[in-house]
Amino acid sequence: MQERSEEEEMVTPGEILGKGTDLIPGKGAYLSRDNHNTVYASLTGRRSLIPPPPDSPDQRPIVEVIGHKAHGPVPEPGCVVIARVTKVMARMASADIMCVGSKSVREKFSGIIRQQDVRATEIDKVDMHTSFRPGDIVKASVISLGDARAYHLSTAQNELGVVSAESMAGGTMVPISWTEMQCPLTGQIEQRKVAKVGA
């Protein structure tokens, strides 16, 4: 008798593991309610199905992703991350996640900040190019795993947004308001979605 009839399948973050109606997400898995009850992988590893106990009222198997190596922290919905902006487009900005909480990541995780997730007010007036620039370091919260294997990030809270940015002259800019940072070298002011300093 074989213990497993299926080959163990390697999965990566954002990969679909199945439907929430058929599976219970365990370690390394995550249920997205806004996307038709789909269960996604939240880390890279082997997909594993654990049968439910015979006396359990819920007879759905538990799906887990077992990490293939010693893992650093993994972004999860609700947690705060530090990311570096890599590209700014008309309706969204892409970023590489560098830290989850205060811990550095060991794998590459990509994130997307969509226009509607930049700030909480006047969402329709958000200009991505005056909110972020490539190279900016932003503090953001993870909304969901998103699609295309990129995490959806939000900077809509006051304490979230750009925490560090370099000016066009190469100086580290100082925040002077919610929407502006100033270059200490030239005095030039640039627009940003600035994170609240202190609290």
C-alpha cells in the first residue's frame, strides 16, 4: 500500500492550492475570501494534504505547504512590511519586500501598491508618480496574496507610506508634510505619500 498516491508537488507563494469549500488551509496556506474562496500557498515548498480525523465533523482535508529550506519570515495578510519601490506606473507601483516586521526576508517577495490602496481619502485623485518614485523605501501593510504571485500592499493608514527617499540630487530627503519631502542639499521639495513619523 502506498502512503501517498500523488507525487508531492512543489508550489510557490500565490499558487492556487484548491477551493476553501474542499480544503482547510494549514501552515503555509491562506484562504482568500475576496477571490471565490480560493486557498493559496503563502510560501515556497511541498504541497501536503493531511486527512481529517475520522471523528471530525469537518471532513475536509488540511492542506499545508512544507518549506523546502530554512525559511525567513513570510509576508502574511495583515502584517506590516518594508519594501523598496522598483517601478511606478499610472495605476500601481511595484516593490520588492525587504522586511516583514523587523525581520529581513530570505527569499524574494514582490508586492504591488494599487492606486486605490495608496491613501484612505480622495482615492480617485491619487497620482502614483507624486506618491512614490523608484528606489523609495515604503512601509506598507499586506492586504492579500493578490494574483500573479505578487502581494497586494496598502499605504492607506497615516503611519504607512514613504519612510526613506533619495532626492534627484542624491540626498536623503526629510519629510516636511503628509505629501512632501525636502532635499537637504538643494532645498528642493518633492511630492510623496509620506508615512507619519513618530506616533
